[in-house]
Amino acid sequence: MILLVLAIISATTAFQGDIVNITLDEPAHVTLDDCMYFLETLENSSYLSAGTHSIKITHSCLGSYQIEVKTNRTEYSIPLTVEKDPNPEENVVELESRLLQLSKQIEGLRGEVDYYKKLFEVLNNMNVELYDRIQNYAQENERLKKELEKYKTMASNCTKVVKELEGKVEDLNATLTRLEAENSDLKLQIEDLMSKLSTARTSSETFQTLFFVTLSFLVGSAFALMRR
């Protein structure tokens, strides 16, 4: 195979099956004939960066062609002449070898595709399982949130009840203090009454004694008078 370097401003001749290079000084959109394609894109029309790019000339090319180059500043054509392959038998053998290699690569790729299909199925099943778990966790999380709100409400209510009970306890303590003070006053009053009652009892006993003494005296005097 003959590899030719093709400058933008040059024209050359190539054979069927050859690879030629086109060198761009700046990015450009390059269009080839349908019987040619770029090795890097496998297309016959591509937007290429500045530098060197390889063009494959297939065996369906024969004759004169124009490579169309369009940049931001200008458009121009590069002539390219394709001649008949001088060694078709050799190229056929090479093509068969390449086809065999491609067939092996395709089989290898099929194996990889099957592997990735199975892997995708496994990952998809894992994804479904993971999604179900996420849904379950989300539902559980929502349930826990509601339960937390319920307990928060209960705690708030308990706090209110505690404050109410504390207020009642304070009222009861105040009432108890007042009752203790009243009890102390009543004790003092009772002690005073007991003292007065004791004094009254003493006076009553003295009065009774004097009464009976006087009564005895009067009775004795009356009997004395009656005897006379």
C-alpha cells in the first residue's frame, strides 16, 4: 500500500485501496466523494481540526475527484486522481485477512455485548430492588416523621399539663401556708380559752364552797332558833 501525504495546496494521484493524508492549517469542513471516507470518523464528510487526517480510498473509486474544503474564511477544492489497483490479488488477500480479523472482533464484541446485557439485567434488577428499598425507606421515614410529630404534640401537651400542675401545687402550697397560719392562730385562741376556762372552773369551785358553807350556816341557825 502506498501512503501519500497530501497538502492542502497540492494535488496527487493515488491507487484504489490506498490511504492518503490531508493536512489542514486550520479547522475546516471537508467533503469527500462517496467512495472515500475518513479513518477517524468513518464518514465522507466531517468537520476536522487543524492537522493531518487520513483518507481511505476504496476500490469503488476510479478517476478524478475533488476534495471540497470549507473554512471560516474561504472555500477551495483539492484535485485527486485515483488509478486502478496495480496488485488486485494482493489486495484481495489483504482484504480477506482484514475481514477475518473483523469477524473475530465482531464475535468478541458480541460476547462483550452479551456480557453487558447480562450485567445490565443484573444492574437493572439491583436498581429495581434498590428503588423498592428506597420507597420502603421513604415510607418508613414518613411514618417516623408523623410519629415524631405526634410525640412532639404529646410532649407539648405534657409540658402544658406540668405547668398547670405546678400552678396548682403553688396554689395548694399557698393555701397550706394560710391554713397553717390560721391553725396557729386557732391554737393560740384555744390556749387562751383553756386558760380562761381553768380560771372559771377555779372561781366556780370557790363559789360552790362558799355557797355550801353559807347554806350550812343558815340551816344551823334555823335549827337553833326552832329549838328555842
